[in-house]
Amino acid sequence: MKKIHWDEGLSIGDPELDGEHKQFIALLNRLIDLIDESPDAEQVHRILDELEQLAVEHSRHEEMLSLSAGADSREEQRREHSDFRSAIIEARNQLRPDDLGSSLIDMTESLVKLLINHIIDQDLDLAPLLAERELKNHSLAEYLVVKFQKVSFVRGLEMLVVISLLPMLVFAGMIMVQSWQAAVGASDVARLANFSQRVGGLVHELQKERGLSAGFLTSEDRAFGIALRLQRRHSDGELALFRSDLESRKLVGRLERIGNLAAKVVVRLEVLARYRDRIDQRQIAPRESFDGFTGLISELTGLTNQIAIFSRLHSASELFQANALLLQYAEMGGRERAVVSGAFGRGQFTRDEYRQLVALTSEQGTLERQFHSFLSERQWLRWRAHYSTEAVIAYKRLSDHALEAGSGDGKVSVDSFTWFKVATQRINLINAFQQQMLSQLLEEMKRQRSLSTAVFMMTVFGGGAMVLLIGYVALQLARSIRLPILSLTEGMRALTAGDKSLRIPFAKRRDELGDMVLAYETFRRKLIRADMLSLGEQLGPLTVSRHVLALKRSTAEGEEYKRLASIDSLTGVINRREFMKRAKMEVARLLRHQGELSVMLLDVDYFKQVNDNYGHPAGDRVLKFVAQAIVSALREEDILGRIGGEEFAVLLPATDQPSAGATAERVRTAIENLRIQVGEDEIKVTISIGLSEIAGGEASIEAAMQRADRALYRAKDNGRNRVCSKPAVAPETSA
């Protein structure tokens, strides 16, 4: 038988690597030798052990060689090596002890193809790289020659075009970077605007809770307590949204500082529960409650100030600055609401409260003027139209009354809850306009982001189109230039003479010469592959061996087919034809040697209902379990067969009628105790049995089976799930 022979065309140029390839082929040839012999599993496994060890060493060596040669396909090589090792491991699982020869052929074919394909498709790519490495080690001139050979005339022309286009490309790149940064900055500001909306919502709710807490502590009006409990639910809801928004938006990168500040504020807000407990128990002074809430709100408004600073650094709209001022304006109004609520609740201003009221009124005026400076005239008119309502007029009237009363004797007679509602309506108006401002800010950021993205895309496509146009013209000029192909001529002559070992070390070129070299190398490898994998010369012996092995198996397979033809495919017991055949053999033995022989006929009770209620698949499952239960209740020498749909027959050699009755009762009990699970249902069945003994002198089984059949029908008529017998001569008895 011919073996696999080494072809010098597979040589890589590295003695160690080529030697390992030859060792692989030698080991595979040893497997081929075993095919003609009597294969021994231990020998095969020893060869596979050597193959696996060699594969590990080979992959390590080849990867180191690839690294030193500068190959760019190391990941692909690792995958190839892993596949080869996996194939060797899988080959062990393919070996079948009962059919070792055939499985050895399959395994050897697979390993031979995998090895040759790996050498041709992967390892041969190292040859030109190793050749270039040898040149590098000789002289600087030769090294430079190798480098210059990688730059074709066409590539040189392309480099000149690129150099001429470089200033334009740099300018376009600067525009792209600026546009991208502007788009990213707008996205960041938009994220902060959304976050600022959430901050403003929480501040607004805490301001209302601060005012209600002040009224609750200074007034006996129960309305404050009811409103305070309701307001706390709103505050908690807004606080939960604030925390969720902070976790989901992930203010990282350039926004990390604001994200860290927000996280600290969340920690500070944990004291809110302690303030509330003390307020409910009236264990905190109104001033302390006011200062506590004001501190928490100041932490939150500080976030908006930081956001405003960040937006200025990224050229955000002045609307963001106006939004921060408006939030401060609302906070001053909230403080005023809390201070006046406390004074109205007691019916008198203290001197400290009056000073606070004056300062807060002055601060609101200053903030309103600063807010005006950040708005356009159109925006200011919108603010005035939004702010000029009856609620604001009512607020100013009560605020002026508070200033007038506080400057005198300090006594007031205004209901504190009425003041709280009026002041809250005014702050709600401020908060609503603030939300409008943030919505405008988001629209502005969206517009800036769209504009920056459009500039970026125009630069990309416009500059790219120009580069492609100029490059296309340059390539058309270069098409008229062709490099010498003398080395290719020599290689083709060698192939004509049958020498496939000549390689051309220019495969890495990307010009026309490189394309021709690639075509030559592909053709050379195909010739080597055809020689190595030729069915007539190399794999033919494996096919012949497979055919011979198949002929050896044919007789054994024929016997197996005969055996399967006598088996009932559903239950696994013998079928009617085989049962009658064996019955004749038992009767003939009985006539020669005398003795006893009994026969039982068994029928599953109400089996049609099983099929009707549960379906035929369930019926088939019941028959399988019934057959298994009958077998478990019989002796090894007893013969069970399925002779009909749900009907079975049993031959009991060397068994008289009383012993057969005991066996039949054992079978009946086993079936009665049987529980068959079908899906979620549990099926119970019983069986009726007819029993008869073959009388001396009877030359066939038919008469005994007829008697057993009549006994079976009697068992059915008497209520089923019972054993009845029909003796050969004596009157009928029931067992």
C-alpha cells in the first residue's frame, strides 16, 4: 500500500519546521500501516499521543518563528493549531472498538487532509518572510533593496498624491475634530440640562416642604400638617427620581466632577429623614428646621451653578446661565415663603425675621435684574407675560403687607396657610418658566449637535470624495506602467519542468507584480495539493481498505438483519412469526424427550380506552411497559412474544398447569401494580390471562393455544384482571 510522501514543494525553508512536518507525515504513515494489519487500539492511541505532543511543540515553534519573521496572521495560525489538536483529541472519540478498522480509516483521512491543508494554506506563507529575514541579516544595502521593493512605482505615485493632499487633509481633519468636539460638548450639555431639570424638580418640592414645615411648627392650623404629609410624598418621589437619574446617566469623563458632587449631595440628603422625625415631634426650632432645609437646597442649587460653569466652558447657550439664576430666584422666593409663613403663623414678626425678609426681597430684585441681562428682548417679554398673573399680584400685596407690618410693631393678622398658597402659586410660575427655559436649552443643544454632525459628515464625505477623485486619476495614470516579471518567467519555466519547489519572494507586494506572484503561488499550491491528496495515488489505499473491511462485515451484518426481522419493533420481544417458530421447536422437543409445556395468552384489559383517552403514542408506551413487566415476572427460559395489537403469548417449558398458574398469577399481579406516567397523567392497566397445558401426544401448539384462547375469553367474561385455565382433558377449572 502506498504511503504519503514528502514533497519538497512543502518546504518552508526552516529545517526544524520542515522536520516537524515530516514527523507528522511519518506518524500518519504508521496509522496507514495499521489499517492493513489487525488494528490494535493501544497502538493507535500511542500514535495519537505522539501526534498530540508533536502538535503542541510544533505550534509553539511556529508561533515563535512567525513572531520573529513579522507575520501578521499569528491569530489565524493559533486557531489552525488549536483545530489540529482538537482533531487529534476528537479522533480518539471516533475510534469504535467494535469497528476499529473502519473508524481508523475515517480518522486517518481526516488528519491527513487537515495536516496538508494546514501546511499549504498557512505554513507556506512563512517561506517568503523567512527569505526576507535572511536578506536583512546580510547588509544594509540588501535590507534597503527589500524595503524599496515593497514600494512600487504606482505606490510611489500614490504617495506623491497623498503628500500633495496632506495640507488639505490636515485642514479637513482639524474641522472634523472641532465639529466632533462641538457635537460631544452639545451632547454633554444636553445631558446636564436633563439632569438640571431633575435637580430643579427636587429643589421645588423641598422648597414647598420647607415652607410647610415652618407653618407646621409655628401655626396651630391643621391644614399645614395635612399638606405637609402629602408634600413629603411628592418630595420622596422626586428624590427617588433624582437618584435613579443620577445612576442611569452615568456622569463620567468630563462630567465626572459634577457626577461626584451629585453623589455627595445624595449622601447629604439622607439627613432629611432625621429632620422630619424631629419636626413631627415638634422637637426642633423653626429656625433650625429652616436652616436645615435651606442647607440641603443650597447643595442642590450649587449643582446647577457648577453645571452653568461647565456649559460656559463648552459654549452653551446663555439660557443655561439664565436657568441657574431663575433657580436661585425661586429659592429666594421659597425662603421668603418659609420666613413669612412662620411669622404669620405666630401672628408677629421677630426682628431677625424682618431683617431676613428685607434681605430676601432685595436679593430677589437683584436676581431678577441679572436674569433679565441674560435674556433677549423677546425672551424677556415672554417672561413678563408669563409672570404677570393674578397670583403674582396677590403675592406682592401680601409681601408688601408683611414688609409694612414687620417695620412697625411686627404684628400681623393674615392667615399663614393663605399666604403659603399664594406664595406657592408664584413659585410654581417661576418653576414652570424654568422648565420652559430648559426645554429651549435642550432644543438649542440638539440644533448645535445636528449642525456639528452635519459639518463633520460634509467634511468626511466632501474630503473623501476629493481624495478619491484625485486617487482615481493617479491610478489611471499608473495603469500604463508595468514592472518587470523576469522572476515570474523563471518560476513558470520551473513549473513546466515539474519543479514545484521554486518560490518567488515578492508575495507581499500590492501592485500588478504582486498580483501575478499571488496567482503563481496559488497555482503552485494547487499542484502540490493535487499531488498530495490524489485519490489514485494516496487516498486510494484507504478507500480500498474500507471496501475490504466492508466485505468482511457483510456476513455479520446479514445475520444481524435476520435477528432484527424476528423482533417486534415496539416492545422488543419476538413477533408472532418467531413465536410460532419457537413453539414448534418446543413441541418437537417435548415429543422427543417427554415432559411438560404450558402456554399462556395475555390480553390488556380495555386497551382501546387507553388509545381513545390518551392517544396512540400513550398506548404504545403502555405496551412497552407491559412487555417489560411480563419479562421481569418470567424465567429466563420462558418465551414471550407479541402476537397481536395488545395480545401476548408465553411458552413455559418444563412447566405443568399448577406451576403455570402460579407464574400467570405473578404476571397478573405485576401488571396490576404497574404505574405508567404519560405526561402529567398516570395510567393503570390490568391484564386477563388464559392458560392451558399441551397434552401428551399433541403434535402442534395450535390446539393448546385454542384452549388458552377460550380460557382468556372466560377470564374476560368473568370480569377481567384474572387468570383462567383450560386443561387438555379434564373439565374446565379456574385458577
